[in-house]
Amino acid sequence: PTPSIMPYQSPISPGRSWYEDTAGPRPEYKALDGDLRCDVVVVGGGFTGLSAAVHLARAGSNVVLIDAHRFGDGASGRNGGQLGTGQRAWAEELAQLFEQTPATAIASVGGKVRVTTPKGTISAGKCLIGVNAHGGTLEPISAAHIMPIGSFIGATVPLADSSVLPGGEAVDDSRFVVRYFRKSTDGRLLFGGREIYAVSDPKDIHVHIRRQIAELYPDLRDVEITHGWGGYVGITMPRKPFVREVMPNVISVGGYSGHGVMLSNFFGKLYAETVAGNRDRLRLIEDLNIPAFPGGRRLRAPLLFLALNWYALRDRI
């Protein structure tokens, strides 16, 4: 489809993103309206889904990719930005792309997969679920193993003649709640490190980011924060990725636990290899022991809240 251009604010990722402000308008793709048949349907338009769609299409598969919101609205488009990829050059040539098209149900029927959306269905031979932290109740097995947490980033004003990261390094530390930061091309400090476990849209991103910057760079305790934004990442109990065939011909991938920029792109490629008949490399990830979160659907969120806040407190002691 030919994209149109319009401004957009994500309903699932709070705050004002420096990336969104400086990258220019991004293309918008229409929502699905009607029924389709394809070889593979991909649910989720982040790095995992886009990478899988590109590799599948290049190998000759007829691919349909849908996303409930806009491509990259989750952590794929709002992360620390410390790895670049090139799949966007291939998007218009290789895949059928539909935004604002949530999957409302996924079923395996008679050897085929049927994905239901508000205005149509997609029938496919295989399905990849790549929604990570935004699966909700779409599919219960992934929901039991992958938990969403919020991760937030701030951007300072350009730091003229600053001694901060003079070599342009990208940095992270060894705390439980990891702090990660780098300089932008226009000299801003892009600093991430705040996590939340209960509030979906915090109003004080700037305050917390500035406080953490001051812990490392006291001279910047009063620095102006021009942008503060966040996204939701999927974590697992052992902080290892979750890959599972959750129903016949349906594989779910996610739970990158903060390492998704690199792993998601690679796992999309591994999924494409699987469709082509070589499951050996993806099977190594499937065989990882990833237990479900304790507490069941009702209690696992409050238990996670208590546990993660305890470890975050230890960072400050």
C-alpha cells in the first residue's frame, strides 16, 4: 500500500519522544478491511514481526503483518536506540502491512490458522505472535510467561562543550534496574533507567530521569529535560527470551527482558528459517526452561510488583 503522512501520538507508550520529534513524519498504513489468505500471518509490528516478515517475503512467502496500533509503537520504537537495523528499506516492496488492526482471536482449525480482526479475518498456514509486552489476553500461554514493565527515557538539551561521554560511548551499568545512556548526534544526553511496575502513564518522567542523571553527573543536577517518554518491555522469570509453539502452527516469541533491540531482529530471522524448514536454531531457544510467573492471572502482577520493587530498593541501599 502507498503510505500517507500524518502526525500521531501512541496510545500505548506515554510521553513525548525525541525520536518522534526529530525523525520527521512516519508513513501510515491502512487498517485491514476484509478477509485475506496468505502463507504466514504475523501479529505484531515491532522488530520481531518486521524482521520475520522481511525474511519470509524475501524467501518467497506471501506474508500479512498486522498491528493493533502503529508499527514500532511499543519498545521497538521507544528504546535506548543503541542498535540500528535496515528492514524499513524493504517494507513497501515485500510485505502486506496493516496498522490499527488488532488481533481479537487466534485459532488453529483444520491445519490452518485463523486470525480474527475487527473488520476481517486472515487465513494462513502459519502464524507468528510477536507482540511481546502487549499480548494482553490474546493467548494465555505467553501471558503466563511474559510480564510487561514500563521503561522510561529522557533527553536533555544539547550539552555544549560537555565532558560527558567525550568518546561518544554507549553505556549501561550493572544494577538490577539498569541505567543506560548515550549522546545523540546533536549533543543531547539520552538517559534511560526508570522502570515502573503498576502505573501505565506516569506524569513525572522528567523528575525521576533528572534525579538519576544527577547521581552520575552532579554538574547536571539542574539540566533541562526536553523530552521524556516510555515503552513497555516484556520480561520473563529468568530474564531469558520466551519462544513456544502455543498451538499448532502458531509460535509466540517475546520476553526479551531488555535486550530486544538485538534479539528481536535475530529471532524474526530464525522464525523465517523455521518456516523454510530449518527449525534447528530456533529450537535451541524453545528448549530454554522458562517457568510461568507464580500467582496465576490474578496474583502474578501484584507479586511481581512487590518483588521488583524489592530489588530496585537494593540498588539504592
